[in-house]
Amino acid sequence: MYRWEDLECSDLWEIADSFLDGALLTETDHAVIKHIEACASCRRELNARRQLRSTLRSAFMHAQELSEPAGFADRLRRLLRSTVSSDRSPFEPRG
């Protein structure tokens, strides 16, 4: 059985993205935090990944070609409401 208190840099780099996603168990989170408190290299790695994620998120949020078409949210809302009231899947072909 793996002992998280023995977390090494290579272990951290494998689970870093899961840590940043908040997808790890509490005991694993604590092990990561303990490790990065003592390891400047891993702290820099996590900060670099966090910055990269932020930059990518911002780029996607501001990319015009990725914006939803005008009226998309309203059309989707109407489709979902009509589907709920008719018990029909929104993905079934109309016929």
C-alpha cells in the first residue's frame, strides 16, 4: 500500500492536475500540500500549471470563434422545456 506521507516529486507531477482540479482525496491533498511546502521545485511546477490553466481559460473565454451563437441559450432553454413537457429525448429526430 502506498504511503502518501512519502510523496516524491515524480508522484506529485503525476497527480498535479488532479490536485488542481480538486479531484483528490483529502488525505492525498494534505500530502501534496505538505510536499509543496518543503519542495520549491514542485511548488514552482504547480504554480506554472495553475498559470497555464488560467491563461488557457482566459483565451477560450475571449475567443470570438468559440462564442455561442446569438440566441443559442434561449433556443436550448425552449428545447429543453418542450422536451420535459413531452417526455421526448431532445436528441431524438423529429418525426
